[in-house]
Amino acid sequence: MCAFLRRLAHFCPSTALALSMHQHLVAAAAYNHRNGRPGRALLERVAAGEVVLVSTGAGDWMESNGRVERAEGGFRVSARKPFCSGAPRGGVLVTSAPFEDPAEGWQVLHFPVPFSAPGLSLADDWHTLGMRATGSQTVVLDGVFVPEEAIALRRPRGRFHPAWNVILTVAMPLIMSVYAGLAEAAAGIGREQARRRPGDPVLPCLLGELGNHLTMAQLAVDDMVRLARDLDFTMDLELTSAILTRKTIAAEHVLATVEKALEVAGGAGFYRGPGLERLLRDAHGAQFHPLPARRQQRFAGRVVLGLDPIAEVA
């Protein structure tokens, strides 16, 4: 699937990225099912109805957002969930919201919501620099009913939970494979444009730099895929930290690749026609997937120190 998404990104990074969001939810469910945890029901639902899954995980992260109130048989949820890739064609929203339990304090509840649920709507607000065709609109929940039995996970709010060791390990290789493919496409355009001016004396150096940046991005993504072991990994913080470290390296070199490709292409690359302009805009999305560089570095450092990677706790 990583290889497929990487190749698809050569043609339309937005399509590949939207698909990666669905696929990482499928992958997490598959991993959980293989390891004796709930996941089968979601997989069967996807397979039976070709349901498109839409995630809000990255935007929610540890705190989540929204308001949850107790209701007969479940909960009423109101929230605004941005960055929901594929939302216009979504079948099920896989999301979360904070709830103050009278006995246990603040928790985050994780649950699926059908897009057909009363009170769910789209904000039509995806007006962005790049990745425009992902349709990553904000999903609005206005008093949406979530039955008690739909709650898949309860976790302490603001604290790292082992579930993220699964989610991040399966999600990041899929997502960053898209950006690797995008970088490969950009490098290809840059090289094609460069061949039109073979007498330029600085081109060999620029092309060498381009190759180095692209190779670093490819190596980082390839190693993320290796670490995920086709969903046959043992989840732990060290593995999660290793995945996130490679994500940062990949994102930095994807951006460097596309920017260098523009320099290699010269003035021709500034026009829309060759396609670099769109790839340059799309590439900037890489930095916003979890975790952005500074947050990743903090996460990795706290893991080394044996601390909770997120919360400031003893």
C-alpha cells in the first residue's frame, strides 16, 4: 500500500494523501484485530460497503476538542474537527472528544460517527496553500448522538496512550510515502527542464544536490516502511519515536527536494505548466502531519529520558 500511494502521488498527491488517511485507519484496525483487540467489525464494515473512513486524529492529538454531555444510552457531542481529508465522500468519521467523567476526571473518548448522523455537517472551508483536492474540510458535530457501545477507547486527557504507538507506526509510513512520491515527481520535472540547457555550468552541482535531498527523503520513508514490518511489529515508545524521527527527516528533505527541483528547472519551473508550482505547494503539507519537527524532537528527547513523551509529569 505504501508503494501504491507513492506511485499514485506522481500523478495526484492530493488523491494519494486522502487515500492514505483512509488506509491508515484500515491498517490500525487490521493491526488491532491481528493482536486480539477490536478491529474486525470496522474492517468488515469497510469491506462490505466500500465505506470511506475519515480521520480527525492529527488535529485532535492528545487533548482533543469539543463538548460531550451525557445522554440516555450514550453521549451528545458538539465539536469542530478540521483537516478531515476526504470529508466530501466520507462514510464514517473516526474521531474523539473530551469528556469530564464525574468519577475519573477528564478523559478522551474515541468513537466512529456515520456521516449520515443527524447534526453532522461540513464547513466547506478547505481553502488552502496546497493539497487542495484532498477536500480536507472541517467536520462540524452539533449535538450528534454517540451510543455508549460505540465508544472504542477511553484514555486520560493530555497523556500519551499506548494506542498512539499503533496509530503513529502504521500511519506515518503511509502518509509520508505520498510525499516521497511527490518529491520523486518534482525531481523528475526538474531534471527534464535541466536537460534543455546542458551548457549551464552550475547545473551539475544543482543536480547533485537534488539527488542527495531526494535520496535522503527516500531512505527515511523506506526505513519507516521497514520498521512497520507489514503490520508485524511490537508496539512501544522507542519504535514510535524512531518512526517520528524518520518522519521529520523525510519531511525536511521532501521540501528541500522540491525547492531544489525548482532551482534546477530555472525560470520555466515558475510557470504552472510543468507542474512544479503545484508540487511545491503540496509539499508544504508534510510539515504539519504529526509531529512537526520541534515537537518531534521534544518527544524523542523525553523518550530518551524515560519521561512521558507528551505530558509534564513526574
